Amino acid sequence: MAEHILELDGIKKSFDKTQVLKGISLSVRQGEFITFLGASGCGKTTTLRIIAGLEAPDEGRVFLNGQDVTALEPNQRNVNTVFQNYALFPHMNVFANIAYGLKLKKVPPKEIAGKVEEILELVQLSGYEKRMPSELSGGQKQRVAIARAVVNNPQVLLLDEPLGALDLQLRRQMQVELKRIQKRLEITFLYITHDQEEALNMSDRIVVMDNGQLEQVGTPNEVYYHPRTSYAARFVGAANILSGRFCREEAGIAWIEVGSCPGEPAVLVQASLTDAQAELVRQGQVTPGQQVSMAVRSENILLEKEPGPGLRLLVKEKNFAGGMLRICLDGGVQGELVAGRQGIDSAFQAGDMATVRWEPEHGVLVDMEGSSKNGT
């Protein structure tokens, strides 16, 4: 078996005169749960369609288990796809839907019966063999669609926003089920979503996409706590982005001069550097006085009543999102900053002044050339 079950090498794709994919490369290991995360139109679905053979790339190659499958038809690739709309055959019962692919492969009927029984148990639908799709709930239909896809034991399973039509509670339940099924079967899952919660909960690695490019590839922990670009920081967790002048680096910490409101002096703030970023500084690619950007998550912003080290900002408003209190501050040239708190109360009111600060490890430099994107 090849080192990677799937490899994308310099994939480019245009429709009419619009370039949808701009030379993406990615390597996926056997048994990984990979999630493509990004806004609508970023290129997620086009990427999956190219892997499935439903679209041909303009440039680049697709390798499946070491074999170049770029020119192969969909039925010649050992991949299956699960769609958001289930795509079940309405005139076939559950057993016939799941068995359909096995019958096309001329698997003996006794073996088909055994495989279908096994997969129904896996998706917790034992006893539903004779039910028609019209007699199933949305969650049950999705389980049948997944069962039909995995019963053929594909090398890679492609899932194009499969939970998008389900309500929130059922979607969360199915996230757990999908992860359980994937780990049990040890099949490589490539999952598409624009829901960051799904990506963070389910993935071994997340591929953040924007405008036909890979913004960042990493574990959920890496993408959330160490975003490499301002887009990744904003899209996953809605971080605050601040700009300022780089001053110096000390022991992996960057000191940055940040301005805010007119009449308020610029202040020095700190942000942590990855080893790669610190090396860029030491090589002289980031120099004192250079403009840089940094990200700070809302839950990591500390607010204090009294003046002190940090930005002195005006509280604009408070609002609620679920169990999270959002305190919005006027950052002046930095735009609006948001501090998040669990609960529904805070000592701050609109019109108050607050000192805004954060611990050095909670500030992250972003958009540094040479350290931002990773397609491994």
C-alpha cells in the first residue's frame, strides 16, 4: 500500500473564465477523517467531484493508493459519495438500496445478505430491511445512504454536506455516529461542511479553503489555537484581527505596537510565534517597523475596569449568543473587537471604558509569508 491513500497534486479547475481551484495539493493518510471547511464557493465540492471523477481537472493529478486515477471514470475508482439529499431509490426498500452496488458487482446473494445485515447493525438500523424510504425519518435515510456507500468497502468515502438537511439536535447526534462508523471501518472519510462545529468535533485534520486555495491544513487544535492566516482565524472561531508594527522578538514572543482610538497612545502587546515564524524573524524576513497582523480569540480577551497595560477601549454593546455573552468594543482603527464570556451578566455596560489585554500565548501572528499554508 502507498504511504498516502489519496494525493492531490497541483489541481487547477476553471468554469468559463472563473478559476475555482488554484493549484491545490494535499496528501491524505489511510483511515483519516479529513474535513474541507470553507464558505460557499470556495472550491470544496469541486475538489470532491474531481476526486470522485465527476469533474476533470484542467491541470494536476489525482492519485488513489499510489495509482494515477486522473483519467479514470467514476466507476473505475474505488470511492463512493454520500450526498446531502440522500439520493435513495424511492421504489426500493432499505435492503435493496444498500444491496444495489453489491448486485452490480455480481456478489453472490448469500454474501450480499450477510454484508447488508452486518452494515445495518453498524448503522443501528437492524430490522428496517423491508421499509421504504418514504417510511423513514431524515436521520434514518441518511444512515441508509451511508450504509449503501460503505457496504462496498471503498478506499475513500466522500461526504458532501451530508448532515445539512437535518435539525441541530439530530445533526449533532449523527456527527457522533459518523465518527464511530468511520473508526470502526477504518475507511478514509473526506467530509465537506461550512459548519465549524462539525469540523472541530469530527476531524483528524481540517482543510480550511478560501477562494480556490488551501488556507491551512492541520488538526482541530492547530487550526483553532494556531491559525496561520487571518481568514482561518476569522472563519474558525471568529477571532479578532489586529494590525500593528513589529518591534522585536524575545524567546518566541513577538512585541507589536498597536494603535486604537484617536487620542489614545499606541501600546505594546504580545503574541506567540511558532518555531517557523520565529525562524522567519531571525532570518530577517520580518523586521522592526514592518506591519503585521495578529489574531486573538474573543474568549481570551481580558477586560478590566481600571487603566493599565493594554488597549483602552469603549464598550459599545452587549448581546447574547446561546450561553455566551458578547461584549463589543470600539477598537478605533482596529475595527470592532469582541470579548466573549460564558453566562449572561457582566459588570461592563455600554459607554464604559475598558482596558483590553490578553496573555502572550493567546495572541497569534497570522499571514506571515512562508508559514501560513500547509498541504501535507
